[in-house]
Amino acid sequence: MRQTNFDLLRIISMLMVVSLHYLSKGGVLTSFVDPFNGNSYLAYFLETLSAPAVNLFVLLSGYFLVKTSFKIEKMISLVGQVLFYTLGISFVLLAMGIVPEYGFYDFVNDILPVQMEHYWFITAYLLLFAFTPLLNRALLSMNEKQLRAVILLLLVLFSLPKTILPITITIDHKGYDLIWFLCVYLIAGYIRLFGNSFLENRKRLAILLPVTVFSGYLLTIAYGLCFRYTGKFEDQVLEVFQYNHLINLAMAVFVFYWFKNIEIKNKILQHWVPKISPYVLGVYLLHEQLGVRYLWPKWMQVENYASGPWFVIHYILTTCTIFIAGVLIDAVRHNMSKYLGGLSLIRPIKNTYQKVILKINQAIN
């Protein structure tokens, strides 16, 4: 049964992802050594607001997966969905002459998107999903004190040093890997299994969340100005936007708790949010495909609006346009796959596939 509050959070998280890519790949985040204006400071604030997006996705996944049995068909379905975009978009770009050359390495990137990290998030997420049988067994066998100790140990190893020390940590992968996803999954499992009474208080969250957001923003600006005038701390300027920074994680947890305890009463949202939510991953797969991830900001002329008076309006319209296009295309893809799966020619293959899947799931679970 779908929960509208979490579906809405999933939609908002994907809008945040598009926002991040609009600002970074569109060249809106001005370097602190270049001239700044009001839009520059606003862009960094919007980046701060959007930064928890990936952590929110992993929290949402972990919160539900920790109490569900492993289903390998979900992994296979996701790979099929990814291939639709990697191969399909490349074909369209070639047919339209937008990409004049397409070599063997490009084909390998498209046909093996997980192994080649065509989308880094998908690679890390699928690896995480493969570990869920082990993770869930561990989570369900631990008491609250044990799990809290493990989470604190991991945060001390992978988050605390970079958060408090103005130096580059050698083992730091900025949260763009399986290790960090494992940490966030354990936090999601802790929330689902034991909860946190301190964060259940919405008045408390109403204070903590803006304080954390502004702390992250001011820290970014402070590092940026230090780099501007001293030439130092260049690597620290964007650290708050990295997923394993404690401020970024705190923002994600606070937002997650805020949505966890809200009840969506609006009839329009109750109707449309659960219909849109299943297709939001398509937004990411569409606009982050290797062939178009740096093209769509040029098509939308993002950089031309970055320093002008229409920046905010262009930012909102572009983000919403990319989101709507991704949802519509993924809805078409989903209906196509359902239609093909229902064809009589496919049924014998489908029946065999389902038998194999059942045996694999039984063996793992």
C-alpha cells in the first residue's frame, strides 16, 4: 500500500536532483574567484536546499526494504529500465545527428551501465540492493544499542573528520559509493525499527531543519570567501553538498522525519502523487544519460539566465519541464513493457522467467 506522504517526498527529492544538476551542470554555481552578484548567493542557497536529495532516496529505500523480503525481479526490472534510457537515448541522438560518432566504448557504456557506472547512483543502489538480505538479517538481529553503536562508528570513520577538519581525507569518496549507501541504509533501518522520539516532535524539527540548512549555507559561503581572499580551503567550499557530510545527512534525516509524520489531506495530492511517484526515477535516467547530461542545460540556455533578473523563473520552469518530461516518458516506457509482457508470444518465456525468479528468491530468503 502506497503512502502519499512518502510518495510526495520521493517527488520532491527528484525535483531536488534536477535542481542540483541545473545549478552545477548549467554553470550557475559561480566560482568564488569570479565576480559575484545576488543570483550567485541565491544559487548556493538553492544548492544547499537541494543537497540532501540522494540521502533522502536511500533513506526512503532503506525504510521500506528493511522489512521486506528480497526480490531479484526488482533488480532485473531496474536494469531493464536503465537500458531503455542508455540505449534508447543514444539511438535517438544518433538518428537525429546530435551525436556524430558512436564507438565501441560508447556502446559498452550503454549496454553495461551498472558495471561502467553510466549512472553512479544506479551502480551504488543496485549493489546496495544486492546486500539487503545480509543487511536486513543483521538489522533484525541487533538491539537498539548495538545498531546505534555501529552507525556512530561508521559516521566517525566516514563523516566526522571531513565535517570538522578543513583538510582533504584520503579515503573520502564524498558519498558517491556503496559504503556511504550502506551507512544511510542502516540509519533508515534504525528509524524504521526503533525510531527516535527526539525527532518525532514537529516543533523541534521546525527549529532544527532551518538551523541546519542555514548552517550549511553559511559554512559554504565562509569557506568560499576564505578561498576567494586567501587562496586556501578550495576543496572545502563544496563539502556541505557532498552526501557524507554530517550537515547534509542531518538535513536529510530532518526532512525525512518531517514527511514521515505528516498526513496529506489535499484531495488533488492524494489522487496524483501516488500516480506520479512510480515514474520519478525516469526523470533521473532521462536527464543524466551520458549523451544528454551536459546538452540539456545548453538546450535550455541555463547559463544565459544565471546572472539575469529571470534566473529564478527560468530555474523553476526548467526544473519542472525536465521533471514532467521524465515522468511522461517513463510512464510510456512502463505501459510499453506491460503491453509487450502480455503478448501471447512472450508468455512461455515469461512463465519460465517467473519460475527461475521464484527459485532464486526462495534460495536467498
